[in-house]
Amino acid sequence: MGFVVCRNLSAVLAAMIALAPGSASAVTLTSTNPYEFGGRLTNWDQNIESESAQVIKSGSHTNFNVDGGATAWGSGTWLFGSYVETTFTVPADTLFVQFQSDTNDGIAQFVVDSIVIGSLNTFNKGWFQVAIGELTLGLHTLRVNRLSADLAFDNFGALATTTPVPLPAAFPLFAGGLGLLSLLGWRRKRMTTA
């Protein structure tokens, strides 16, 4: 009887750990419109300007500045090549891409950690932001593939909307105690049947 109780309790604890916040969940892709050039709808934990060296650009691209350099917002990047990619250096569960699109912009495909999340037609949307949320909290690489026409980027961002729940210091002792009780129960059962 003691062994069965301990075994069931161990299964319950394993299920609780597996369902802990920040584990696997559905990834969402949302678009918000409008925002102003250089403005951010969210106060990000990390911001990467599209023209910076942290953003890898594959193929033809050019930087642009819509206000002639009058502000400190930086430039945007027109992409005519195949993709842009950046790796964030802060743990995050939500990633952002800000676009400036017009009448000749095309379809963008979003890839996080080599997994295709989805795609979006950026044609004539103006200034807008795409959020990729409900990711597992961690360091992520975001790649945006150009599937058609050109794409115009402003910023990339990362944000941790959840905080990791630390493992209690006593948990390993508790798990070890449960294992010991299970072993004792199994041994007692084995000795009574012999």
C-alpha cells in the first residue's frame, strides 16, 4: 500500500513539474497597427535596431531614414535579399518586429529557433508591430524570411512577460525522501511475500 501511494505521489509531482509556467505552450503571432517611427508599443527588455551589426542581413539591403536624421531613432532597413536574423542576449518569452511598409512590400515569414511560426502580408500596412508571444522563457533567435517583394524593418525587441519560478531549495531533499520511502515500501512488500 505504501509503495502505491508513493508511486502515485511521484507521478503527481512529475505532472506538476511538466505543467509549470513557462513550459511548452502555444505560440501566438499578432500584429498591432499603428505606431510611430522609432516608437515602441512595449517597453522591451532588449531593443535591437535593424541597421545594427547584431542583425544579420542576407542578400541585398539598404538603410533608410524617413526624417533625414533629425531624431535619434536610428534608421530602418529595406530588405531585398532573403532574410534578416538576430539573436537576443536576454531571456524572453515574447519577441517583436517593427515594420514600415508601403504599397510594394511583401510577405514576411517568422522563424523562432528554427521553427516556423507563421507568415504575414506586410503590404501597405504603414508602421506596425508584430509580436510573437507565449514562447518558453529563454534566449531566442528570430529570423524573418522575405517570401515576396521587399520588407522594411525598424526594430527588433525581446521581453520577458513572466518571471521564472525558482526551484525550492528543499525540493531535491523532498524528491530523495520520496524515493527512499518508495524503496522501503517495495522492500517491505518483497519481504512479506517471500
